[in-house]
Amino acid sequence: MSKFLAALCAVIMACGMCYAEFSPTVGSQTLGLSAIGNARELGGYPSADGRTVKRGVLLRSAAPSDGTSSDFRVLTEKYNLAVMIDLRLDFERNKAQDPELDDVENLHLSVMNMELTAPRMKKAAEYIDGNLGDADRKSMLIAIVKSGVINDNFYVEILRGREGKAGYAEMFRKLLSMPEDKSLLFHCTQGKDRTGIAAMLILSALDVDEKIIMSDYLLTNEFNAEKIAREKQFVSTITDNDEEAEKYLFVMDHVSEAMMRRALDYLKNNYGSAKNYIIQELGITEEQITELQKKFLVH
């Protein structure tokens, strides 16, 4: 074997080992915030060409409305936060507004298709014969699951919908215009579903391996471990069926590998890859993806 081929094989093997050995943890990804849930970063993940995602610039979380002054200082001083993207619906935002921080742009990019969601919410309200907001926790949870507000194709519907495409496209445009020394935080309510899709798309554009993308998605279950343990006890009062229990937990703070797998399979089957979806449906060019990689990947 020539020296060139030997060196090439060594590089390929090394990259394979990087993917096999890399496993994100709460400790490796946390932002260290005290009152903002599921708060972490995408930094440190290896890309296909051996570079890694830059630390401290691509941030994700649950809604930051309950953050402390200390949390906000960490975001603005340690991470140089410049943009906060809110992926929630209007009624969610009205209940818990994002903080107004000095020199931070607040950007609202709802990504859910209300043409699908509104009738299901109405159906959910009918299950409890009234307003969902007035229901007790158990009745509300049962109504949401039975009405299909959250269903097996929830992520696919977001990716396929007009709002989802417009919102995530604007997110990428904002990433492209970000100053090199600033960070961007994107969030929804629990920081797991709409935020999880956003993270999947960003990491796909940065050529991060799908197994690592899935690990990042599932990390929500570790960040939310204490809440999920309590919620499992609560769900046990509703059902003893494991499949049904998974649906109830997903409505709350748990994420399901099967849900993200459906989304990834949808992108592969219809576009060949998540990156092709970004190009074809979000209007981000290959040149812009290269620009994103130059900006957010480091050696």
C-alpha cells in the first residue's frame, strides 16, 4: 500500500473512531443556567471533515422567561448573546414573554401550522367540554393525546408546513448574518420538539453525523430526568400501557427517538438528505451552507 493510501486510511479510521467515541453528556453541553430548562449548546460536535462545531455560539433551551438575573448575565457576558429566537405560537408567548436584554435582538419565528393545530385544539377542548386552559392537568393531558394535537407525524408536519419552512429559513438567514464573536439562542416552550428540529437542521447543515444528531436530540431526556421521573409517576395514574404512556410523556418533557427517526426518514425519502431539504425547501444555497460551515466549524 502506498504511503498516500495508508495515510488516507488512517484519516478515515480516525474519523470513524471520533464518531464512535463521541457521546454528548449533560456536562459537556450544559450552559450552566439555574432556572432555564434544557439549556445547552451544540458546540463540540464533530463534523464529517474532522472539524468541530464552535463552542459557545449555537445555544438551545426551553422558554427563558423564568430565568434569573444571573442566568441572563451568563448569556450576555459569557456567551455574548446577540439574538434570541422564539419558535413558539402567539398564545404561548403571551403567557410567558421572552426577556428584553440589552443589545439582544428578540425574533419570533413560529414554525407550527395553525391550520392543522387549531382544529385539533378545538377537538381537545371538546373532550373536556370546555376551555383547555381551565382543565385540570390530567384531563388536559388526556384531551391533548386523544385529539391528536400531538401525533406520530408531528415533526413531519412542521417540516412540511408553510410556517415551518418560513421560520427555519429565517433562522438560517439570521445565522448567516451573525457576527463572529456573538451567539444565538433558539427555543420553544420545553426546548425539545421545535427546538430539536432546529438543532437537527443546523447540525445537518454542518455535516454532523446523524447518530450524533440523534444523541443531541435524546439528551433532553437527561436534562429533564428529574421532571420525567415525576411525570412517569403521574402518567401511571392514567394508563399502565407502555405505548400510551410514551405519548403522554412526550406531551410533557420526554422526547422519543421514534419521532425524530420519522422526521429524518421523511427528509431522506423525499429529499435524499436533510441538507437537500435545507437547500430545496428553505432556499439556503450550497454556497451559503459552505459559509455556515466556515463560520461555525473550527479545526
